[in-house]
Amino acid sequence: MPLSLLGVGLSGLAYASIVERNAFRLRRFDVPVLEPGQRPVRILHLSDLHLTPGRRMLIDWVRSLGALNPDLVVNTGDSIAHPDAIAPLLHALEPLLSRPGLFVYGSNDMYEPRPKNPVRYLWRTSKTDYGQKIPNLPWEELGAAMAAEGWLDVNNTTARLKVGDLDVAVGGIHDSHINLDRYDLIAGPAPAAADLRLGVMHSPEPRNLTRFAADGYQLLLAGHTHGGQLCVPFYGALVTNCGIDRARVKGMSRHDSAYLHVSAGLGTSPYAPARFACYPEASLLTLMPRRRGDASTHEVR
């Protein structure tokens, strides 16, 4: 019996680290957030690539997303996990960089991951794990490279841009997981004249979600959770690694008056290279006109 259990455990680990970790999926959602009569637009939400130079399958899969021709690309951070990952990341994003884009940082864009016991996440988050005071990843170079292609840096700032036929107002914050979020810098009612008011962040902390919704942002995008990363079939995520509840650890939901999409992300830490019952993903959100009484979203299979 012990040998049988060992075999099952090894088989599960092999599946999680070799098969599911590379079984990338595109999820599609319709979101009824626009005014009646407005033309639908499509947002490609990318998050948590945690890219290292050798992840060829991930790089090639992200490149394939260029065929979607989204109206807007939103990157909610943790793009890299290695000091030499910027060139591979730009290669992965190259078919998308001609599209309008926005980005914020995650903690792992600034601090290289270190070995740690992942079991600790069962009773605590990784919020206090960053003992380093000085970033050791080239986050400024990362941001400059995306900005040079026309993508907007919305860390603790606001922006306005044209997306399809829409006038979009954006509010973004830096990563709350390392206490760099400064919502007070963007606080106040979002522009009422905008066709869409979009809030962007890395970690979906409820205190920030509540402020975004109260300021009139209609759609909130976040990542960070990895969807739980190691989940239990028919139960779901064991942890979220932030303040959000397990039921909203990935996918579409509501937070007060706003729609919330949390991406389960595409990567893993190099020191925990496994996913189980939680496929790596990107999401294509089709923003649709509202119908009378419509407050629900649905996933398009």
C-alpha cells in the first residue's frame, strides 16, 4: 500500500508539473457593461507569466494570441521571474504590442523568486516574504520596454485612451502585496463621460476593489492568485494568497457595483512549477451592451 500511494503521488506530481502546467487555455467571457447601442470591444487579459528564458511552450502560446486581434491588452503583472526574461517576454508579446495596451507591476517583476515551502500558504499569505529592500529584477527596463511599444504604465495613476469606438478611463495601482499600492493618488470619481471606466491592479485586495467600485469603475481586472494553483477537484482553491475569498479566486464575479475578473494566470514560480485542477489561462473579455435588468456575465465555451 505505501508503494502504491507513493506511485500515485509521483504520478500526480508529474502530471501537475509536466502536463497541466503547459496545458494553456483561453477562457472567453461576455460582460454586459456597455451602454445600449455601443459596439462590443474585446479585452485580452494576461497575468502572471512568471517568465524564465527557457519556457518555449509558454512563449509560443502567448505569441499565438496575436491571432485574436483584441481591441485592448491588459497585463496585470508578475510578467518575469528571471533577470534575463525581458527579451523573451517581448518576443512572446510581439504579435500583441501593436494593439493598445496597459500594464501594472506585480511583486515578482521586482523581486526574483526564492525557494520557499509552498505548504506555508495553507495558513498565511506570502505578503511578508519579501525581506529584500532593493529590487533585484530589471523592473524599470521591463516597464520601459512595454512603454516604448505604446503600452501605458498605469501603476498608481490614471489614463484615458481610445479602444475601438470607446472612450476608456483607466485607474491603476501598483502591487498591494508589497505595499506599493497608493489608491489615494487616483482617488475620486472616475470620469462620468467615459464610455468605460476600467480599474487595473495586480492583487485583488477587497479594500482596493471597494474603493474602485465606489469611485465608479465598472470593470476591475486583477491577477496574482494563480487561481489557487493547486486545487482540489469539485472543491476548488485551498488558498488565494490575498484577502479575496476562495469563491472569487479566478474568473468573473461582482464586487459591489463593479464586475471583477481575476485571472488564474499563465505561469508558476520556478520553485513551485506545478498546477493541479487549475489550468494556466489567459482570458478574452467581450464587453457587450447592457440589456434591461442585466447584471450577469457568462463564460463562452
